[in-house]
Amino acid sequence: MKYNVPNWLIIIGGLGQIFTALIYPYIRHKVFDWYTDVKQLKPLNQEIAKTYGRYIQGLNFSFGLIAILLTEELQNGSKLAIAITGLIAAYWIGKVATQVAYYPMYEIPKKALFRIGGYFMNGLFTLFAVVFTWLLIVNCMQFFNL
């Protein structure tokens, strides 16, 4: 029996990941005032922090493109499909775990837009974790003929 994740759900996940990449600079600047904090670091540490921020943004965008452009390939049961869906699932599971474990300790501005946006973004992160974990499971089931 062939199991699959609906293509439309994978594409929504891809569009959402691209959205997170595009909105990331706004969130850092307007919600967290991140650049003010980064300026307090030594110059090398400033560049390291900015570089990791760009890595996050690039990964989110790249994962989104992969989901949109390679929808069928992401669920064909190949070793590569397992590797890619496993990577993306682990990335988003880690993000959700980090959100739950550490972020509630910090205050974000009390504006309604930021509060609603926080719930929306956490919902997206959870959606990505669920969709790509589901894809990983489907790929493993196909690979092992379960």
C-alpha cells in the first residue's frame, strides 16, 4: 500500500518556510530589537551572530524551495528523500522544542500584532515539524516495504 502526504500540504509547508525566511529580518528588527543587542558584542561576535542569522534565513528559504519544486521527490521512498525529510523534520522539531523550552522566559512587545504573530509563527513551525515528520515516516515505510 502506498502512503503519501498530500502535495498541497507539502506546498503550503514550502510557502510557509519561504514566508518565514522573508519575515525573519522584520521580526529580528521590530519585535526583538536584535540589532541593538548585537551592536553590544565584539566585532567578530557581531559578524558571527549576523552570519548565523543569515544561515537560518537561507535554510528556511531553501527548505521552502525544495518542498515546492521537489514535492514528488520528497516522498518517493529513496534514501535521499529520507535524508532530506529527516533533516528538515529535525530542524523544525528542534525549532519547536527551543520555542517551548526557552522562549516563554522572554518578554516580547505587548502589541496585539506581535502576540498574534507569535501564535501564527509557532503554528507554522509546528506545521512544518508535523508535515516533514510525516514525510519522513512515509519515506521510511516505503523504503522498508512496510
